[in-house]
Amino acid sequence: MAHIDTSAVFVGAVWIRPTGEALDRITKLIRLVHKRGGGPQVQPHMTLLSGMETTQASAELKLKHLASRVKPFTIRLGKLEARNEYFRSLCVVAEPSEELAAARQAAYDAFEMNPAPSFEPHISLLYGNTDEALKKELAAEAGGTLDLSFDAAAVHVVNAYQGVPVTTWRTIFERPLGM
């Protein structure tokens, strides 16, 4: 007789979180734009994969597999962009790199969610349906760019999806890259 898995389905995402000085500067900028722009307070992160549906045990195993396939690498951030998208109302764009693209593809492979959709690597600073003029003003006040880099050192499985309030998104599992 076949075994039927009755474990609860876990829905979430895979993130890379900024580290070091970059984390501090991004967090300060998020607080600054949040004061005027409103919306939920955003945790600094770059989404590699979203919309994952699996069990927690499977997510942990798949994250371990992903982390073992990806070596630590550097992510460079640059231009601030205002968009008419709730989850990218104001964001800092990451420079495309072979390592970042490979990490994203490895995430989709590990979680068996191919083909991966197009990728615009970024870190959101503000969520919401914020006035366009205010977003542009906030980007200008921040200097228009965030010339920063950080080492992508770990991957996180997070309970981040539209059915969960942004303020309750949390890391469920974390694995260092290259291990």
C-alpha cells in the first residue's frame, strides 16, 4: 500500500538577506521611507523564489540541497526605482551577475518549480500603493542610488506569501551557502 503524506502544506519563498554594513544601511533607509511612504515595514531581502508549496520537512531538505549547490557570492546594489507595483513600490535594483542568476536557477531546480519566470533582482524598500510623486521624491532624497554590495552567505525559507501579513513574515529555515 502507498504511503500518503498528510503533513501540512507550507507556502513560502526563498530569500537571500543582506549582511553587514549593507543590512544596516538598507534597514535605516527602509525606516526612513516607511515614515513618509507608509505601508507595512519591510524586512530587507532579495527573493530568489516565491510561491513554493511543499511540506516543512521537504522545504528544509530542499533548502539544504540548494545551499550545498551554491557558493557564497557578492551582490551589488545600485539604482533606486519607483514602480506601480505593491511589492516593489520603491526598490533598489541589484546588478545582474552570473552567480545571482545561477543561484536563482538552482533555487527553482531544488524546489522543482521550473521553468523559472523572468528575474529582476531587487530589494524592496517600500510596499504599498504609494503616490508616484512621493516615491520619486523619496528616491531622490536617498540620492537616487544605493552604491552597496554584500556577500550572499545564506539562503532562507520564509513564510512569505500573499496570504500572510507582511509583518509576520519570518525565516523558518536558514542554511549557509556552500555547505
